[in-house]
Amino acid sequence: MRPLKAILAVMFFLLTSCGGVDFVYKDESKNSNPLLNKTEFFLGGKEIPFIAQNASLYFGQTNKPSYNLNINIDVIEKKKSVQKNQALSKLDYELGLNYNLFDANECLLYNKYIVTRFSYIPKSAGYNFGSDQSLDKLYDLATEENFEYFLSLIENKDLVCK
């Protein structure tokens, strides 16, 4: 009889202690993306696969777009540290995205150039799968940061024709 009471007490404690859990994204109106599934986007400049994938996630897809977003991609690579034997030990990257947001009538609503910076340290000369995956992940994170910053800028803006 005693183990049954202990199990019931533990079950009661677990159920009551989790009763006040609130979800972070409970209020959808505060966390809305004004361009999601309303925008057709076009990419230009340097071709980076992660930008196309992330743009699909952040802007969605639609058959009848309310907005057209042109994104021009610039990547600047700077050799930051070179060793005595001329081997590269650190690279700095600047990922610049130039956003031009148009309405359905091709009127410019918003334009902004946003730069995201990151550093990369290659691990060895030649092909190294781990280093290549690390660089790909850095590009992925930089594009996500860039898109989120852009969306935060236009979230509370009145998008009117300039």
C-alpha cells in the first residue's frame, strides 16, 4: 500500500509543478514575419547555397506575391594572419547582402545593405572535410543572422512607396 501512495504523490507533484509552463512563442502577433509567404525573392551576386535555403525558410513561397525582394550577395575574404612559411592561419569574411524590397507594382519600399562578419581558421592544407564543414556552418549562421536583422528592421516599419 505504501508504494502506491508514493507513486501517486510523485505523479501529483509532477502534474502540478508543470501546470504554469508558458510557451515563448504563444503570442503569434508579437513574433510575426511581415514577408513570410507573401514574398518572391531573387538572388544575385555570389552564389552561396545556404542563402537560397535560408531565404526559403525566412520568406516562404507563394503563387501571388505581395512583395518582390532582390538580394544581391557580396563576399569579401581578407587574409588576416599569414605564417612565416606563407601558410594561411586565419581568414576574415564579410558577407554583405543588399536588400531591395518592392511592392507588387515594382515600387521600392525599402532598401538596406547589411554586413555580417565572421572569422575562419583553416585546419590543414589541401582538402579537409572538417574544415570545409566548419566554413559551411559559419556561412549558414551568418546568413541566418543577416536575415533576422533585416526582418527586425522592417518588422515595425510602414512599408510605403519611396
